[in-house]
Amino acid sequence: MKTQILKPTKENITKAAKEIRLGNIVAFPTETVYGLGANALNKDAVEKIFKAKGRPSDNPLIVHIENINQLKQLAKQIPKKAIILTQKFWPGPLTIVLKKKSIVPDITTANKDTVGIRMPKNKIALKLIKESNCPIAAPSANSFSKPSPTLPYHVYEDLKNKLEIILDGKQCSIGVESTIIDLTKNPPLLLRPGKITIEQIEKTIGKIELHESILNPQKKVIDALAPGMKYKHYSPKAKVILYQELPKIIPKTDGIITYKTKLNKPNEIHFKNKQEYAKGIFKAFRDFDNKKIKTIHVKIVEEKGLGIGILNRIKKASTNKI
Ligand code: TXA
Ligand code: MG
């Protein structure tokens, strides 16, 4: 099979939707990262996702929808807090975990009785789901354990010739994966921090709890509640070292990620604010790997708002303490 990167024209979205309806897999842009999609209700199609990514079968997929009726099609119970959150943050980078209906195949949810659901904001994603006429299960379109893809060529690097079509939506605007909240728990349990912040969620539905994997991203928390969190995601091949303050002397051949203050060093990638940081962090890791850089020195962000999500990703990518 030869992978094509296609411009998101009307004809090409129709072509991609046809692949989804045939039970094949397609990569598409969302506002967070690129997804590798298949018909969420077709178990053979979903199996192709796990195969292409080399993803462990105990890690459930997020199901993407484009209208609220699809939520009712997938979820057994829709608690009040789910309605409030979806009204406020959908379409957008928030995934809610709810009890699933039996229509959702076990492979999609890795045998769990819950399903993660999200309505993305990206127009190409929404059109693709609509034309496919089914909810689309999609993990990030990277191969297992590589950083998530935020550009079409990242998907191509990892999954070339394992899928038919990559829809080119240029660079993802947010750059870190969606915030995930489990609403089957009381109080609701945050499983993954992201662009929709803890403060924003608590303002909307009151107190929530944070999963241990968020508080301790480097610790291996083996827990069925947040299966994805136990894998060393997001990691570049290079060694990643985190700093509150970067050291004065850094070897020229090492990579540096600077934040707020630019140093004008040889292999420096600079982010001027948190938005830029989130958008560019996975690309930076991939760029350093492509340059065969062995060590990356990273200036960390403040652990507040979107900074919690960014810090969670960079801590997972590093093996060293700050
Ligand atoms: O922004 C995103 O969420 C992107 C785009 C493509 O939408 N998707 C994404 O998918 O990041 P993935 O597969 O890379 O991460 C999904 C995470 C995993 O950590 C998985 O364990 C968790 O969501 N998850 C999915 N369904 C779940 C469930 N029923 N219960 C608990 N965790 C779940
Ligand atoms: Mg992923």
C-alpha cells in the first residue's frame, strides 16, 4: 500500500471518508495532534489501528464524534456534569469517559466498560466524521512510543505505507493531546491534563480529583483507570534533562529548548509563551532526533494552567529529575 498525503479538498475528504466506510484507516488532523482513524463500531477496522501503530491492546482508543446524537449512541449514561462540560467545551480538546453501550466493540475500549469520547474542533476532522457517517476511533497517529504527530510528515515518518491516506491539515494549533476526564467517578477524575485546564473544568462542574499519573508522570503507575499513562509516550530517542534554570555551559552538539528568554545557541529551539511551547514541543523532540542529537536540555514551564499539560509531557519524555 502506498500512502498519499492529500490536501483537504472536498473530493479528498470524500475519498478519505470512503476508506473509513470500507473499514480502512486514515490519518487526519485535529486541533490537538493528528489522529489515526477507523470506524469505531467496526472491530476489524479498529484492529488495523492497533496493528499499524504497534499499540498494546490494553490501551483504549478515543472515539471522535461530530454531533451530540452520536454521544447518545455510544454512552449508556450521560450524567449532568457531562452535559455541562460538553456544552461548554465541545467541539474542542476535551475527552470525557462514560459508561459505554454494547454497540461499541470491546477492541475499541480495550475491554473496558467505559468509552472515551471527544468532539474535535478541527473542520477537516468534523467533515470527515460527518461524511464517514460513523464515529471515528483514533489514537494519535504516531507509532507506539514516538512523540505525537503535529504535522503530516510526522505521520508519514512513522506510518508510511501502513495506511492509504493522510489528510494534510498543516500544523496542529494546540499541539498536546486532549484533556481527559473520567465522569464515571465521583468526584470526576482527571486522567490527562491538556489545553482545557483544571481551573476551567472546576469552574464549570466543581471539585475534581487528579489521577496519580498526573502528579507523578515519571513514576510507573500501573492502574486500569488510566491505561495509556503507564507507557513511556512522547519520548524522543535523545536523553531529556529538565531545568528550572539552564546551566551556563552546554555542549554545542546538545539540543536546548528555551522558554521566554532566548539564548541564541547553536541547537536552540525557543518558545516565547505556553501556547507556542505546547504547539511545538513534540515537533522539537522529533527535529532533535532527526538531527541525531543525543541530549536535550529543557527549560521547564510554570506548573499552572496549560503548563501542567506541557510539564506532564516533558516529564514523561525525560528520565531525570529536575
Ligand atoms: O487529542 C487527543 O486526544 C488525540 C486526538 C487524535 O484526538 N488522541 C489521543 O489518543 O491522544 P491516544 O490514543 O494517543 O490517547 C488516548 C488516551 C490513552 O491514554 C488512553 O488510555 C485513554 O486516552 N483512554 C481512552 N479511552 C479510555 C477509557 N475508556 N478509560 C480511560 N482512559 C481512556
Ligand atoms: Mg498517543
